[in-house]
Amino acid sequence: MKTVSSIVENYIKTKPFLLSALSQGIINLTSLARNIMMELDVELGKEVKQGAVVMALKRLSDDLDFRVNHKISKVLKNIGEITVRSSLVDYNFGVSETILNSQAELISEINKHPDIFYTSSRGVNETNIVVSESVSYLVDKHFANEKLLEKTENLASITIKLPKENVSTPGVYYFIFQRLAWEGIIINEVISTSYEFTIFVGDDKVDVAFKVIKDLKNL
């Protein structure tokens, strides 16, 4: 059976930024209720009183405050080391029958440069390789016969170590990426393992991105 509360909750869940703002208590509930009344009337099939919508939003915001601000904040307060690297180049190649051989040759040479940055990820149709600009010539050399889809220069990486609770707490990554989006930061690439992840942003945005992530520890 459809109720005002269930319809309000489903409506809010389809709007991620509204959901987050509601959880932080920065939205006027009366104004929000007034804006969504017509859609709720159609969904429920009858006229809905504004007071009922406001009460549903209030209950939902209280519940979200616990689920988001308490559980996620506990994880974010325990963020570990944050490592920043600059002057990186991101290569995106199409997957081919020879690309693993090309990558093996690259790794063999990169091992001679212990202080440089190197990481890679592979999807169904694409392979990404991110390296320090100082050894980008090695990628150009060993992948000369591969299909280059895109090359992005002047990037920086931010690697964040997360506590083990991260894997059992829903919404951690969303919360971090949402804060970065609010600052207008474009994430060029994301590479993750169980307890850490690395984002790649433009060199000109790394200071802002670092501050956003660092400030999460103080929520």
C-alpha cells in the first residue's frame, strides 16, 4: 500500500544531491514539500496535505542524519594516509590480443625506475595506464602499435587509505565523490582496492580536492 511516507522517501532517493542536503538539514522542509506536492498527488492518486509531507520529510531527514552522519562519519574520521602525486599522464588504449605483451614489456622497463608512479586498470574493452610524466616515453615506445583512445596530461593523483569498516558501510564512496562534485572537481580516473582508492584530477584542482578529502576527517 502506498503511503505519503513511502512516496516521499522514494522521491528523495531518486535525487542524490537532494538526499544529501536533506541529511545535513540545510533544506527548508516546508518549501521542499510545496515543490513536490503535485508529483505526490499524482503518485498517490489523491490530494496530499502539505503538513503530512513536511512530517514525512522530517522523519526521513532524522533517519538519514543517523544513517549518513553517524555511520559514514565514523568511517571518514578514520581515513588513513593521504598521498598526493603530480605530473602524471593517463593513457587509454583499446583492448587487443597484444596489449598484455606490451604491458609486460613496459613493466619490465618501469621496474628500473623505483621512484616513479605507475598504475593500470583493465575493463572489458579498454585498458588505462597512468604513469609519471618522466617515463611517459616508455608507454609511447611499447604501445606504439596499440590503439590509443585518449591521452590526458597534467594530472595529479590522490590516494586515500580507508579503514576496514569501509567495505561494510554503504555510501562511503558516494559521500566522498559528492563532496568533490560540489566543488566542481572533475575526476578523470578512479582506481581502487579493498582498503584504498586513488582518484586522478587535473593538476590545477589537486589542492582543492586534497582539502575536501582532508576535511572529511573533521565531520
